[in-house]
Amino acid sequence: MYMTTVFGNLLIILATITDSHLHTPMYFFLSNLSFTDICVSSTTVPKMLLNIQTQNNVITYGGCITQMYFFLIFAALDDFLLAVMAYDRFMAICHPLHYTITMNLRVCVLLVLGSWIIIVFLFYSTSLGVYFSSFAMHSAHASAPASVMYAVFTPMLNPFLYSLRNKDIKGALKRFFSVNS
């Protein structure tokens, strides 16, 4: 699942970078979402795989805090990028004549940067609450299925749900692989 996540999201990033037809706000946000999905999985899954392989579930306090910090940043960024993508589609559908003026490169970059900044305020409090409540219950297994779904399953499915069903992305990937083969 981890390799599928990384490979699928890298394909989306590659397609949006190499195909000039995909240099639009929607695909700019989509490639940022793909990058963030790789980061979400990469902060937890390698350690999880190591724990499974070695049957050793120990992590240092500093390692735990570092892993939680980066996981929360990337998970929150994922959520905000989805909100930005929804706003982009809203503008394209409801205000099509103003879309190209409103959603210029500067606005797109500001929306992505804003997503990075806002996560500190909103996502940390709720995520820390979940982790501290799990710690208070002394049950590490209580939140394990939810953690796996959020850290592994969702980032793996995002490329398929948002991109690989899209004819523009499929066309860009076909052109990329036909040129490079």
C-alpha cells in the first residue's frame, strides 16, 4: 500500500509538471495534494513497517513528538488543500467569466501558503486531543484502525479518486510514457 501511495502520487506530480496542458490552478493544487499525501504516509508508515518487521514497538519520546509534529502538519495541509480545491472548483463553476482573473498564479500560491499557515491554529488542538485521550485510556490499539485509515489508506486512494480517473491526467501520462519509451 505504501509503494502504491508513493508511486501513484509521484505519477500525478510528474504528469502535472511535464504536460503544459495541466498548468492550471486545479492541477497545481492536485500536485500539491499528491506531494502532501506522500509526506503524510512517509512520516508514519516506514516506522510502522519497521515495527512490524522487528516486532519492536518502541519509539523514543523525541521520535514520537517529531513524527506526530510532521504527521499533523501534512495531514492538516491535506485537509486545507482539499478545501482550496473545492474553492477552485466553486469559482470555475459559479463564476466562469471571472475565473481566470481570480485564480491567477499569485492567488494559487497564496492559497497553498495559507493552507500551510492555518494548520497550526485548527488542526493541532483536535489531533492532540485524540492522541492524549488515547494515552489517557492506556489503549494503544483503540485508535490504531483510524490511524491506519488516515495515514495509509486515504493517501493511497487520493491519486485514483482525484487524478487517475481524469482524462487529462491519463492523456498526460500516456504522452509522457510514449515519449520516454
